[in-house]
Amino acid sequence: MSESWSGLLVEVELGAPGHGGFCVARHDGRVMFVRHGLPGERVLAKVTEDRGKSFCRADAVEILTPSKDRVEAVCPISGPGGSGCCDYSHASLEAGRAMKASVVAEQLRRVAGIEREVLVEELPGTGDGRGWRTRVRLAVDAGGRPGFHRYRSSSILTELGCPQMDSLAYEGLSDTRWRAGSELQVVMDGSGERHVVEIAPAQVSDTGRRSPGRRGASARRAASSRTRPEKAVIGSGRVTEYVSNRSWTLDATGFWQAHRGAAQMYTDVVTEWADASPGEGAWDLYGGVGVFAAALAAGVGSDGHVSSVEFSRRAAEDGRSALVDLPQVSFVPGRVERSLEALAQPVSVAVLDPPRAGAGRGVIDALAVRRPRSVVHVGCDPASFARDVSLYRAAGYELTDIRAFDAFPLTSHVECIGRFVRR
């Protein structure tokens, strides 16, 4: 195709939901990924991105035949041309969960070769889909105003209207002019305290700033991932969180589950599926501050051992402080893929909670060599979760159980937990 479709308006019927918050449509022999619609709807779609491939991206700008599952959009800033925060703001919560279940099942079928019915469960504290989030990262534009990135864009929408977080979290932030290019980490912690931490702008090289397209975006992402100076502006910047009658104190910018009901629910599932016995060895990989390590420690008892591997040294230190009363837990700061060989203790059960990209072949193969009888794997992306499922199967493990949770209501994101048992 020689002529770009960018800006083209076409009438299409939407098909199944796809991984990424869109529905699939077809026009003139090409696939269209259409946001802001629902399966079965007939819409007027405007092409927003066309790179000349077999597909293009579009927004549903007019709903010609609405679905019975359509509701008035809950998020005022997420529609066509808006923020990328709430993909499913226009769908009932039940319909959103059904679409997520369809996406997970399709990824398992297509990537892992598994036919499995999936039910996406609601987490405690979800309510009507508003106010479930405990932490958010805001961008700051060139004028010093905080906001959200527009979908697939570096531009910033400075209206703090996304309902995922209680509006009290945003109070007064738009009245202050922040450092251009910085970010604000906003947290409402388990004690009800608000923390706002200003993170210094990422230092992007001149080459990265000048480079267009994918190369420049990669340079900006790399710069953003590096450690940057932080300043607590509201609150101490050290948050308190609770799981199973135990408290953790950690940096506001450190990792904790975003949904207020997620950490406890995932811990309950991990405890049940790990089924650790007294005297056994257990691994908590990508362990953060040791929430799952604490659960494993209760199972292996004082005669067992839990090794928690975490890249962030600060998180490992915070975990060590929180679990000082559990001498059977040891924290190993470092990358998981480089640390497994150094873990001397035998392992009966392993728990993994990797980042969005998943664990990958190197980690799963190295884990399989140690032959734990079972593995509990937490995945926050359906595609990478399905790829890891396929790798576990190739390494001699079968997926015996799966649960999926609506950990990000109003969005297309879903969290999966799988239990794998060695054949």
C-alpha cells in the first residue's frame, strides 16, 4: 500500500478484543486496531497511526450501533485523542473483565498451545472502578504542569481527571509549578498518608534527543529507567503498607501493587499454591520487599530457608528490616538471571513475580535445572505470561492452575497467577 490512511474516516464493525486495549476490525483487506469501541459495535473509526504495515491504529470517534455493555465513559480524559490511562472506561466492569478473559485465553491458545477457559476475578476494594489505585506516576510538561501522557505520545494532558485514584491524591498539585520534565510519584499508603515525591528529569543524551522515532524513544526510556534524584514534597516519601498483619516501610518510588486489594489477594493465592512444608527450601524471585518471602517463611518454618532475589538493593534492605524476626529468610540483591547459580540451598518451591517483560528462557531454564517440585508465577502481561507458560512446558512443567485478576479496572491490563508442577 503506497498511500497512508492517517486521518481516514471509515465505517467498520468491531470484532474480538485484542491485547493492548483495542478491538480488531477489517477494512479494504487490512486489519485495524480500534480503541474506544466494544465487540459487535458498528463505529466510525478515524485512523490515528499508519506505518504502512498490514495493520493500522484507529479511534472510534462515533458509535453508530452501541453494545449493550457500553456505559457513559467513567474517565473524562481517556477518549479519542486523550490519555492512555483507561482503555475500558466506556465498558461496564463486567464487560471489561470478559474482554480481558478473552485476551488471556487467546494468548494462552496462540502462544502456549493451551486451551483453557479463563475467568477474570474482581479484587476487593474495586467498588465501582473508581479510587482503587494507591499510587500513580505523573509527568510534568514544559510549563511545569503535572498530567498524564496522551496515548502513544510524549505530549502531556494536564487535566488530573483520571478516576483510578482518589481525587484527594491530586489535591493542590496543579496549583504548583514543578520542574519541567520531572515526574511526580503520588502515593496514598496503607495508613492513609499522602506522599508526593518529585523525581528529577531524565538526562537524555543529545543524540537521543535528536533521534526520531523508535531510536529516540528507546534513548528516552533508557534515561528514564536510570536512578534519578528524588525529593519528598508532601509526606516523608517513606510509605507504610500492610499484608497479613505485617507492615512494610519502603520508598514511595519503590514497587508495591497498585490496586489496594492486590497484595493481600496474591499473597493468599501464593500461600495456598506454594504449599511449602516445614524444613523445605523456597525461592522468592523478583522478590521486592519480601511480601511473598514472608508467606513462604511461614510454610517452611524455622528449619527451612527462603532466598529472596531482588535487583533493587534498597528494596532488599527494606525487606530485611521488615522480616528481621524471620531468620530463615535471606535477601540476595542482584539480577535474577545472574543470581540463581549462587543460591546454594536446594529448592522445593519457587515464586516468581517478574516485570512486564516476563521471566524469559534464561531464568526459567536455570530454575528448571534445580528441579523445584512446583512454581507459582505472577504475570502482569498476558503475552509475556503466555510466553513464559510455553517455556515452563518445554522445561518439563505443566500449568495445573490459573487465576486471573482485574487488578487494573477501567483498563485493558490484567494480572495472571499460574501454578506449575514438574512432570
